Amino acid sequence: MNQKSDHPTDSRLRTALHDRALAEPVDVDRLVAGSLTCGRRLRARRRATLGGSALAIAAVAAGVVWLVPHEGSAEAGFAASPTAGTSDSPTASSSPTATPTLRSLQEVKDSLDAADYSLAIDPPAGWSCTEPADDKFTCTQESTGHAVAVTIRGIAQHDDYDGGDPDKTSYLVTDGHDGHFATLNPYAGATGEDVQTIAESFTWSS
């Protein structure tokens, strides 16, 4: 099948347009200015699009921070509150309390019972006695260094120290005097005679 040739009129029109384009001068400055203007418009449009996207992302991020405050803080307007299973009140282990034993209570009672007594001490020649402290004092023989420890006790313990309790023993236990008595024990080489000498120097008064 043979291809049809172009119409003579079309051929002449193309030739005329081509010749005119070659004959007319090109305004290069105008073309450059137009290209620059078009480029600026495209860049401005792109910045506006990106800026809007950034604002949207920032708004979403702000919303997340507001709705989910940081753990353990009071950010984003939320008041911090204890989590489930916790309590602000101190636990029993954090505030231990001393529990007095029966023995310690008894010792306190005995000390109170022995606190109110009247005892005059007239140590024999060559002996000196310290001032009573906590119902106890010591008498010492100056020449030998022998010593006798003396403890004033409440009368309620008298039978225990007088043989009733094997755990409560003393070398010498005096008789009761106005609700009190004394126990005496030798040390630093003191003898039974030394203990008896000190016991005989006591003068109890009501």
C-alpha cells in the first residue's frame, strides 16, 4: 500500500513558519526572566506545603505529649498521682518500734522500787565509798585495793536473791528495811570479812 504524500499547502506552511522563526530575533532576557519567575513560584509553593506539613506534625506531637504525660512527672497539665498498688503512707517495715521485753520492764520496775530509800554509809577506817549511781556504789579498801560492790533493790526481789532464784545470787543479802534491801559482792581480792564489814557500816532509816 502506497503512503500518501503531504498536501502541498501543508508543506508550504511549515516552510514559511520555519523561515519566520529563523528571521525573527530571540528575546533571551525575557525568556530568562520568565524561567526565574516560574522557578520562584514553584519553590514558594513547595515551602508552603512543607511548612504546613511541619506544623501538622508538631501539632500531632504536642497532642501526644498532652495526652500521655511523662511517667513520674506532672507535665502537660496532669497532676501526679500514686499508681495503683502504691501508698503514700509509711509501711510497717519503714518505721520499726522497739518492743520492750518482760525482763526490761521488770528491771525498770525494780529500779523505781529502789529509787526511794534512805541509807547512811559510814565506811570503816581505811575504806572509801563512791556516791550511789543507779542504786549502785562501790566501797574500796585503800591499802589493799579490795572492793565490794553494793546494789540497793526493792523488797519484792528479796526472796529471789535470798535463795529463791538460782539465777539471782549474791554473796551477802541484807534484811529488808522500809521496802528495800542491799546485795553485796566482793571483787578485786576482797574477802567475806570485807563484805561483812561494809554491810555492818550501813544505817537504814525510814
